Amino acid sequence: MRIGANYLGNGECEFTVWSPLLDSVTVQILTPEQQLIPLKPQSEGYWHTKVNDVYAGTLYRYVLNGQDTFADPASQYQPEGVHGPSQIVDQHFEWTDEGWTGVPVESMIFYELHVGTFTPEGNFTAIIPRLPELRELGINAIEIMPIAQFPGDTHVEATLAYRNWGYDGVYPYAVQNSYGSPAELKQLVNACHQNDIAVVLDVVYNHFGPEGNYMSQFAPYFTKTYKTPWGDAMNFDDAHSQGVRNYFIENALYWLREFHIDALRLDATQAIYDLGAKHFLWELAEAVHHFSQQGQKWKRHLIAESDMNNPQIIRPPELGGYGLDAQWSDDFHHALHALLTGDRQGYYQDFGQVAQLAKAYEDTFIYDWKYAPHRKRFHGVSCRDRPLSQFSVCIQNHDQIGNQMKGERLSQRISFEGLKLAAGAVLLSPYLPLLFMGEEYGETAPFIYFVSHSDPDLIQLVRAGRKGEFEAFHYADDPPDPESAETFLKSKLNWELRNQGKHKILWDWYRQLINFRKTHPALLNQDRNSIQATSDEDKQVVIVRRWCESSELIFAMNFNSSPVTVALPFEQNANKLLDSADTSWSGHGSEAAEHLSVGQEVKLQPTSLVLYEKG
């Protein structure tokens, strides 16, 4: 059931809203002249009417039971923010991506970005001039952090009124007004496709933000049966849950259909609670896959964020799964981060051994029904029945940077040599790599948690909550004020750095690694039985071997602050392809042989990576 204001053209618009417990619903047309038009009750709690002589740009609200007025829960645009009226949108757009055939999910190289801080302008169209450089780097999928309408303090300077990571959205169908119009988002997607770049949109189906959240006025969107970190859970399995499920399934189809979005990244799926016979994620995957098969020129994908270490999400339904296409895997990040930084607080206490990183290369999940000290329980289950190409890994993302109290990136915490090692570890892995904006050139600006609310009490709650998040990490200082405009401005990229000094060298290093990943047969092979990883705890070394038929690569990673000597498991002579210690990469100078004989040992410089190919 399509919901919201569906503009049909020629001044005709359909209004559909789900309110199963109300006695009356009326649409209040606000512009150019006010008028009240009652909706007629339909089956399963829906209300509907068709109105003439209303055009795109018209503002409207719903009047519930003849009393209070609220914006449309499925509003497509909120030009005055979360407390203002909804606007009718004409979704017609002159697309020029007819030749676009998509990017297979197993080939995606993700680049996560936040619209508000990626450019000085902080909007959709300002991203477009940067696409050619992302393409040159080798990026073929940008992953946009949530753009659903979120609150802002409109009493401050207009350019600073809306500051939010995006996870406080309260209108999942409405494009964030400070980022641009629906048409401008379509311009961005269209330009991405012209640059051979897919668009992944981060969507939040596990909660609504606290300010401007009027959903419960319309229908039982929430249940008290479960709790999430953000309050009552969404009602996916209780009475009247069919309307909630339809709301979010239609939202997914809306982005795919109207905006040509290539994939959706589903936020924190572990907080989507559903004990019904058919989990919401399963029904969502069915709907998206059915959409892809209905005359679409390219396949659309669903990618789950989950910290459950449970492959049920991505198993096909015939094997008892939900049928999503891929999922994030945190263990790889945590193992690599702990080795690079020495962090052992919070959840990092579960990590810190090179053997764990080696296991992450072979088995994906380190905790596959093993006792996790931080969780104080057994965690995860084996996923070795699923292809490596169904898992996405990173060394930085919005959460992992934001989880640092001051939002420090790795560039502020580890050496330049460590940055090169981290990049190689991710990009030479068999998993789907995700880069966080600016990572590719060692951006120095932090990415701090920031918000903008108009409710003083809510602001204090957010500040207190942010401080409480770091208690487990035993930080003595207070985190930066999330409500401060300065916190937001500090988080904007210094894009010009990419052409300077070591920043340019790091950018070239990333480009070289991505090129290898895209072209070398051994790296293109994502078969789980074509990778072998070993480790040496004393030497702090991980050695990874990948192969495909006659092609074979081995890369060795030294996490030690001292040089080490290792033997690589080649059965034939080998040639060096890459060494992060080379002076050409601004390293201290390589001592690894250019040509390696069988049995010859390799000397690895401190905090370095060397890559050999069977010769």
C-alpha cells in the first residue's frame, strides 16, 4: 500500500495515511488557500482521498479526530523542518542514466560520507564536482549517511541550523531540507551513475529521533514489549504491526523507485525486534528483490549493519535466513584497531592478538560462539557457509571515529606507516571494503558527534548521554559539546589536503591498492577456500595467502615497532609488488628482497606491509 501524498500531475494528488485507531482524518490544504478535505476509511486502517486543483509545492497537514494537526508521517519534504507542514512533491525527473547497469554488491568499494561535512556547502549538489576524483581513486559506491528530515535550531544562523549525523530523523520519506530538494538528490544520483558510481543510502528502521516525532499520534508505531538504546522499539510484531511493516517496506521501495538508489544500508538491525513467524527483514528483502525483478535494469541490494555476528541475516530463506545481500562485520575492525592503537578499553578488551586478525581473514567472525569478556557471555556463530563477498569491513567509519571521545581519526592516533598498513589490511582482504570520507588522504579533522535541537531539556539529555557513553572507556575528560556549532564545523573535511605532501602519497597508496584489488586474479577471487592466514604472536606478524588457479599473492603485515624476519609460504620464486616501507611511499626504506627464492626469508620494517606475487 503506497502512502503519503502521491502527486499524479495536472493538479491531481492522492492522499493516503495509516491511522487504524482514529475516528476521522482530514487533509488540511494550507496553500495557496486553506481548505479541509476529509479522507475516507479503507481496509486495514488506511484513509484515502483524491484531490483536484492542488499542485506540487502545496503545503498540507493532517487533522486527526477534528482536533490536532500534524505533518504527514510519509511526508516527502518538510521545507520548514520537523515541526512544520508537509509539501507535495512532483517526483518527475529527467533521468539520463538509461545505460546504467549497476555495480554487483560483491564488487563494491564503499565510500561513506556525511553530506553536511563532506563539502563547505554541506549539500547534495556540492558533492557532484568531487565525483571524478572519487572515481579516479577507484571508488564505485558512495554510502550516504541518513538524509531523512532531522530537527534543527532554526533560531541560529541558517547554514548552522541543522547539524546532525542523521540518525535522529523523524520523517524517513523526506529529504533533509538543509541538504537540498528531492530533485537535487536525484541530480546527485544521476551524476554518480554517469561516473560509474553506485549510491548506497543509510536508512534507519529501528527508531525515530526524539524531536518532531509525532508518529504515535497517528498509529501504534511503537511497542513497549522491547526496548532499544533509543527508547520504545518499533512495532514489528504486535497488534496493528502490519501498518508499521508496510510503512518501512514502502519507504525502501520509494528510495529505489523514485531516486534510483542502488542499495540501502540498514542501521543497527539488531534493534529491529520481531518474534513473528516472518521477520520484518525477511519480508523487506522479499519486497526489494521482487522490485528488482520487475523490469528493472539493475539489481538493488540490502546491506545490514549488525553486531550480532549472526549470518542468518544474509542466508537465503530456504536455509532459514532473511535473504539480505550483505552485512557489516565489526570483528575485523576491532582486531585491526586494537593492534594498531593499543586500545584495550570498552569492547576493545576482547581484542589485541594477531591470531584474532588472522582468524578474521579466514573465518570472518572472531567471536563465533566464543566467550567475549566485554559482553560477559558467549557471542556469535560461525558464518563459514556464507561467501566472503557478503561481508563489509573497514578500519574507520562514522561510528568508530565518533566512538573516540574527541572524534579523532586514525591519522591523529597512529603513525603514517600505520595508516598505510591499515589501508593494505582492508583493501587486500577478500571482504567488501568501506572507506570513511577523508581516510584516503589522512584527513586531520575529527568527526565528532553533533546535533542541533530546539528543546533545552533534550539538549541536556543528549549531553549527559554522550558523557555516559564514555564511562566504559574510563575517559577523565568531558566529550566535546554535541550541541555546539563549533563541534560541527570542526568536523568538516579539509579536502585540499589530498594534494599535499604525505596526504598525496597516502592517496596514491590507496589508489594503487584499489587498482590491485580490481585487477589481480587472486584478489578478485572471493572464494572462502582460497585464502589462508597465519600469525606469529611473538613477532606480531600476520601473513595472508590468496590464490586463484595459477595466480598467487602473499602479503605480510608487521604490527611490531621493530623489524622482524619471516619466511613466506611460497613454493616457487616470487616478485615483490608493493612495500609500504619503500621510500617511494615515504617509508624508512625497504629491506625486503625484490625477488624472493623459495625458502628465502623476508625482512619486514616496523609497522609495514609487503606484497609478493608468485613469479
